[in-house]
Amino acid sequence: MDRLADRLDQAADTLTMVDRRMPGRAVTTEAFGAFGAAGSGGGLPGRLGRALHKHWAAVLDARASEAGDAAARLAALAQSVRTTVRHYDETDELVRRRLTRET
């Protein structure tokens, strides 16, 4: 069970890294063919490029948030596994002591 908890922690660490690195995937509006500030021209291609950039930024933000949330859930699950194992071990020890006293 300790290996399971360790693997859950490793997965959480990986997702935390994804959460932190996701903003680095952001690009400028020029990458989408939108040159200049909003409203400064560029016609339909400029508006489309700005809309695509806005969507790309929202997607990156959402995926980073999802990775962070999943990392937190996995870390909590790993801790729960460790706590459960500890409780089982404590119960086993208590039963062992009781049985030893009764014999």
C-alpha cells in the first residue's frame, strides 16, 4: 500500500508540474495572426486571431486549473491510503495484544 501511496504522490507531483508549466505555453496574439491591439484594425483576420488567442489563453488556464485540482485530489488520496494503512496496522496490533493477553 505504501507503493500505491508513493505512486499517487508521484502522479500528483507530475500534475503540479503541468499546472505550473501551462502558463508557459501562452503565446502572443501575433501567433494567431492578430497584429495590433483590439480595435486597431486587421479586419476580420485580426478579429479572428484575437478571438482564437483569447480562446487559447482560456483553454490553457482551464487545463492548468484542472491539473492543479487533480494534483490536490491525488495527494489527498495518497494521504488517505497512508492513514488507512496506519489504522489497519494499529487495529492489528491492538487485536494481537488482546489475543496475547487472553492466551
